[in-house]
Amino acid sequence: MIKPTNGRIVWFTPGESDRRKIAQHDPAQKLAATIVHVWGDRCVNLAILDSNGNAHQRTSVTLVQDGDPCDPHNGYAEWMPYQKGQAAKTEAAETALSEKGLSEAMRDNQFAGVSR
């Protein structure tokens, strides 16, 4: 799971009621949005740019995390593939460092009582 923070860019998919107000020339292309307030890991307020560059705002938008279902009738936000990849790399690096640190700590403790 990626923790949302203000200023992060996400993709926005308009809901049915949004389609009359928000220009989206190609539904296959998601719209750019900036997180402007975080309610929780899965709920954010957004500043959205439509296909014409016009700004729109939406409050309490669902931020779909990996594996979460999304409701196509309501607008929702999601992380871009690049962001998901970066988060996976960061998690793998943190895990490796944690495991390395644990191994070194165990080795140090094992030899702590041995005089040289």
C-alpha cells in the first residue's frame, strides 16, 4: 500500500455523473489529479485537470490501492504504474536492509562474549 500525501499525482477516472462536467476525450486515458487533502489511506480530495486543461475539484474520492475493487459508477483515483513500481522497489530495499541489519546484529551478539 502506498501512503497518500498532499502534492502526489494520481490518475483519476471520472464517474458517470462526472462525465457531463469533466471533459475526457478518450476514456482509455486517465486524467491527471493532484492530492490536496488526505482523509485516509483510501480517501482523498483531488484537484483534477480534464482533457481540455480545465481544473475541477472532488472531495472524498476513493483512492484504489492494489487489489481493491473499484466502482465504475463513481469517480476514483489510483496510483500510476511508475509509482507502484517505485513503491515495490523501496519496500524490497527496506526489507533487504532490515534483514541485513538483523543478520549483523545476531552476528555481533553471538561474538559479544568472546574476547579477542
